[in-house]
Amino acid sequence: MDRRKELIRNSFIFTLGNLGSKLIAFIMLPLYTYTLSTSEFGTVDLLITTVNLFLPIVSLSIGDAIFRFSMDHSENASRVLSNGVAILSVLSLGTVLL
């Protein structure tokens, strides 16, 4: 029963993180449509969709890995976070250089 509670708790945390970003995008939509013309909004939408498509590939889903392994009690959470931030920093630097 304890594993089920942990699974439900972890699923809830992932759901909150995922819904948070979707809620921000939903709130920003009226601002985009008010400010941008139809063709500009189409360009922005295409750009955002392309970035969201390639972001997990480029970032290696390190953010999800940090969430997953920091909740594991057998792992050192601060070490997981510092390793994740180091990997993301190297990937970000490589992306900027490209």
C-alpha cells in the first residue's frame, strides 16, 4: 500500500508541473492574439511548436530526470540537482554556441 501512495504522490507532482506550464500558455494566449496580427501569431505559434518539439531532445529531458531521481530516497537530492544543473549548463552553452 505504501508504494501506491508514493506512486499517487509522485504522479500528482508531475501533473502539477505539467499543468502549470499549460496554464501559463493558456493565460498568455489572449495577450498574444491582442498584440500580434494573424500572420505574426502564426509565425510565433510555429516557432513555439517547433521549440516544444525539439526541447526534450536537446535537453535530454534532464528536468524530468531531476524530478524523478530527487524523489527517490536512495539518491542524494542535492547531488542529483547539482549534476542536472551542470548538464543543463553544458547543453545550454553548446546550444548558444551553435
